[in-house]
Amino acid sequence: MLKTTLLAALFTLAGIAAQAQTPAASAAAKPAAAASTAAADPEVKKSDAGICHDKSSNGYKQTKNFTAFKTMDECTKSGGRAPKK
């Protein structure tokens, strides 16, 4: 009797876990993933040192800790500067 009750409880929990992984739940998570990808690749990155790197800058890919901006103008107005050539 105890084994039957435990097995029934396990199957119930397995059913709940399967419902949590429905295609609708994974489809709802995709826009959030796309948004994080867009946020991870901004047009301009201002480094912690205050240097504004756009995508053509040599330091753009190397800059990991940054504040994101849409334009170089926004970045420089926030106190940043363009990289030295």
C-alpha cells in the first residue's frame, strides 16, 4: 500500500514537471532571451574608465564591464570620451 502511494505521488510530480516544460512556456521565454542578446550587444559601450567604444573601435569586443548607449553622442554627453587613435 505504501509503495503504491509513493509511486502515485512520483507520477503526479512527474506530470507537474512535464506541464511546466510545455512548448507555450518555452515560447514565452524566447522574447526575453532575444532581449538579453540585444542588450549584450549595444551600439556603444562606455567602459568603467570612461572610454566610449563603438562597434568600429578596437576595444569594443574587449570591453566587458560597461554602460550601454545608443550613440557616441549620448556616451560623450554622459562624461565619456572617444578612444585615442
